[in-house]
Amino acid sequence: MKNLIKGALLTVSLAVAGGVLADDDRPSHFKGVASPDLQTAVAHLAEYNNRLEELLKGELTAADMMQVHELTYTLEQALERIDDELDDLADALEEVHLASENMQRDELKKIAPVYLDTARIIVK
């Protein structure tokens, strides 16, 4: 009887774990704080990384584990925004590169500030 219960618990545990690992099928039980722009995303990344670091200094109670779990939703959104913005930044840099290579001064003067404005949000 004990083996039957253990087997049932193992089956349920594996089913739950499989559901957690299937990233696209995971229920979103915490919304997280949105990162509507790069500046907000960078601020969230800094703030929520600090929160994570503070939690890791302690014994990691069940409540701490839940806090870590919850703050990862905000971190995920921040990193997604940063990733999207870095793709755009790379595209802008390529335009700067091509404009300089082709001696297109007017185009360079137009696109370089766009590149720099975005880059300065990341590198202060």
C-alpha cells in the first residue's frame, strides 16, 4: 500500500514538474511589473536584482522562495524588453556603420544620435 501511495505521489510530482518545465504552458500566476521602455527595464533589472541578492543573504524560508519566484516575473519582463531594445540598438549601430563607410554625413548625423541616446540608457 505504501508503494502504491509513493508511486501515485511520484506520478503527480512528475506531472507537476513537467508542467512547470513546459515554459509556454506555464500558468502565469504572478503578473510582474511591466517594462514599457528600455529605461524602465534597466531600472527594474537593477532594483529586482538587488531584491534577489538581499533574499539570498538569508536562510531562504518558504516565504523568501515565493518572493524570489514572484520577482522573477518582473525580471523576465525587464530582460525581454532589454533584449528587444538591444536588437534595435544593433540595427541602429549597423546604420551608423554603413553611413560612415559610405561617407553619408547627413545620414550619420541623423542616425548616430538615435544610437547614442539608446546606448546611454544602458551605459551610464
